[in-house]
Amino acid sequence: MALEMKVPSPGESITEVEIAQWLVEDGDYVEKDQAIAEVDSDKATLELPAEEAGIITLKAEEGDVVKVGAVVCLIDTDAKKPEGFESKAAPEEKVEEKAEVAAAPKKEEATAPNPAPTTKTDVKATPLAKEMISANNINTKKIVGSGSNGKITKSDIQAYLTSGIDSSAIAGWGGSREQDKQKMSMLRRKVAQRLVSVKNETAMLTTFNEVDMKPIMDLRNQFKDKFKETHGVSLGFMSFFTKAVTEALRQFPTVNGMIDGDYIITYDYADIGIAVSSPKGLMVPVVRNAERMTLAEIEAEIKRLAVKARDGKIDISDMEGGTFTITNGGVFGSMMSTPIINPPQSAILGMHNIVDRPVAVDGKVEIRPMMYVALSYDHRIIDGRESVGFLKAIKEMLENPSSIIFGGKNPDEVLLNL
């Protein structure tokens, strides 16, 4: 019997997806629940698992845009498993184990001064990824696969080639003046459309301030070991900024709002989007009810979401909603920028790198670790008083961390929930 595999709905309001890449070839035998394709929606990239075991016949090409519910492949469930067939993960694990055993007695070979990079195509990778590995002479030991069972995908190779890391392991500039033209993913196209619409449809303005980071850095240095020992997560800057943002949003609720036609919607909660970089592009997972979280809870949630984004396992539900966004260009060395609002939100806070600069402190010039912060906002509903007051409130709380909360004999320890 031929089973029709249809595109499931990735989420509400999504009507079509794009076949990013097939993870199997036409005529392959597939097992039930085996990932057979990666599909792009306008919100995320998802894997399509086989509904039953059998021989697969592909009905769509890579790059095709198909409607939700459309048939993309057939699976002949009556087909018998080929002789000697094993699951995709099992044979590769055995090969790796045998390789390790075989390599043990040949220690002299491991001491070669300039070993060649591992570029064989018998690695855990999709067919297209294997071609790219071979063509670009890539050392696959440097790549962590984001596909099923750690399989290296086309997106992983593209991210590696454009990341600039370990350039000695890939082919350099050829000087051939050739050009490469690739279709933008559906996710990238949707992001592009949203960013252009923000510039065209909002009265976006950006205001700036600077923060003396010494108080927070001193606090981190004093309690970071005890914090990690107590809570099991590291104490970073993002939790301080998130907590300061939630308190400032309480003081200036319009900044936590958005426009809906002729109405302004404000919220009595703060769902904070944290922009993170992933192999598939910029993702903005949301920390729900951040206003009720401790610093440790915020750090743990950000870490959980960042790992999911990095591994390509982020869910649409993780990115839906959000009332305010924080983006940190400082991790890439940005000194100052004007972040673009994440619609339909009305404001976004931009963090930047920390630089030692001479500043006036109590009438004296001192060298302090300073950070520029930027607030981009929609001037249609947020006036200058709210925007400047909001950013000033964040600055004051970060320069006096214990002011974020009230009470307690030792405000610093109460803030850190120690």
C-alpha cells in the first residue's frame, strides 16, 4: 500500500512551507519516525518524520513551496526491508567504534606532523552535505550536526563556511571571479519582509544612554562562584538586564504595549524575547513571565532556549508572543547600533560591548567599564518622556543593582536569591 505523506501544519496561521532539503533519496528504504526532510516555514525550520517504514518516492523537489496538507512523498509500506539494512545511526556508530579499535595499535601514524583533515564522505551527513564537504575540503570534526542523531546538514555546512572559523580547514579564495546564487530560505524571506515593514509602517526612533558596568561586574566577581554552586548556572549580564527591563516596564507600561488598529494593548506581564544567533539565522525565543523570575531562573531559561536554537530544535511555540525584546550586539563587538523593533512589539533594547573609557566620577576622571545602550521604539504610542525615562530607569538600576528589588538585610544576596 502506498501511504501519502502530507505536510502537517507547523503552527497557527501557517499555510505553506518550503522543502529546504531532503534527508533521503528517491527509492531509499526509510524507517518509521526517521527524519526524511527539513521544511522551512516563515517562523522556523522543522524536520518531517516518516509516518511508516517502506520505500520512499519523492513528489517534491528541494526549494519547492508546498501547501500545508499537500502530498510531498509516497511510502510503499508493503516493501520489505532490504537485506542487510540497518538504521541510519547504528552502522555509523559501529564504523566509528571499529575505527577506534583499529587505530589503537598504530600510534606512530597519529603523530604525523601535518595530518590531513577528515573530509571523507562516510560521515553522518545528508547527501547534499556530503557533496559540500568533499567540494570544500572540510574537516568534519569541527562541525556539530543539527540534524537527527547528530547528522550534518546543508545548513550546518553553510553556517560553517560563513563563520570564518578554522579557515585553514577549508578552501581559500580561488580568484576565479565565479558567482554563487542561492534562494533565500522562507524564514530569511519572512524576516526580511518583517524588517522592511517595520521601517515603513512605524515611526521608529532610537534613544541612547550609557551604563557604568562596574557595580554589576563587582557583584558578579563577588558572588559568581557561590551563585553557580547554589543554582547550577553561571551569572551573566543578561539576567541583570532582563530583570531591570521588567521593573522599568512596570514603571512605563506603554513601552510594554503594541498597536492593534485604533487601540493600544498593554500587558500586566513581561514576556521578554531574547535575540540569539543560530546556524539558521537570528531567532528570538521568549522568556515567559520574566517579571516573576529570579536571576537564576532567567539564566537557566535563557540557556535552555539558546541551546535549542543552536541545535536547530527551537519550537514555534518558543518564539510566539513576546511583549518586549532584548538584543546583545556586544557579543560580536558592536559598540553602538540602532536595533530594529520586533513587530508587533513597540520597543527593543540593544546592548553593546563593554569598553574601558575615562569618565567623570565625583569630579574626578576615572577609567570605568562602560556600555552604550539603545532603545528603539515606535513613536506612535511611546513619547519621548516614556522612552527616555525607561532607558534612564534601566541605567539607574544597573548602576545600583540592589535597587532592582526592595527589602532584605543584604540586598545583594537577596537579589541573587542566595
